[in-house]
Amino acid sequence: MRSLPMCAAWLILTGACLALLSVRTNPLEILFLLLLTIYGMQAFIAEALGICVSKKSISFPRRSISGLPFLVLWRARIKCADIDQMSSRPRVRVRVEKSTGERLRLDFPSRQARLRFFQLVKRADPWISIYGLSATPSSRS
């Protein structure tokens, strides 16, 4: 489950930086563009991998500030056992609440992707409570 618009934005940014690198001669500009190119490539890879669900964990692009989608610093991974509950939010968002009280926000490209994510999470760990998906959420014992 990846965001194709974000992947495209990162590819465009990285391509523009590479194009500018070929015409710049100032060492400071070259250094800045190299750093921006490396940042753009890591963000593209993080976005291209999308949100991955396995039997033991969920990994997703790590956004430093939830309101700014362009601040991506590689990926974050949380264990399914550490998740207390999930809830569906407006505009294809999901809030994940960990047993430590920490809250994370995941954004999905579509409603279908969000529903598919919930199905995969339920398959990985049926004890995770998911609210806003059905009328009767399950609870962890």
C-alpha cells in the first residue's frame, strides 16, 4: 500500500536535483544538491515500500511531523504485540494507539487501501481492536 503521488513527487525532486547537479559549479551548491538528492532517494524508497504488514510487525514511512508529508526519515516499525487499538479516521487515515500510549497516524491513498490494511492486520493479529470498521470491535485479553 503505497502512495503513488508521493512516489512521483520524490522522483521528480530527485530528478530535478540530479539535473541541477550537472550544471552547477559552486561547491556549496553541489553539496546541497547532493544532500537533497540522497534525501529524495531515501524518501522515495521509503514511500515505494509503502505500508507493510507481516505476522509480527507493521512498517511504514517515518514522518517526523504528521502534517508535513515531505519530512520522511526512512521507515518506522512497530510490533503487532505493541498495538493496543486502531481506529479509522476521516480522509483515509488510521490512528494506531500503542500500549505505551503513543499514537501514530497512517495515511492511505484510498479507502480500499485502508480496508485492505485492516484485513491484513486482522489476519496478522486478530486481537488488535479496530474501531470505525465494524460495529463490534474485538478486545485483547
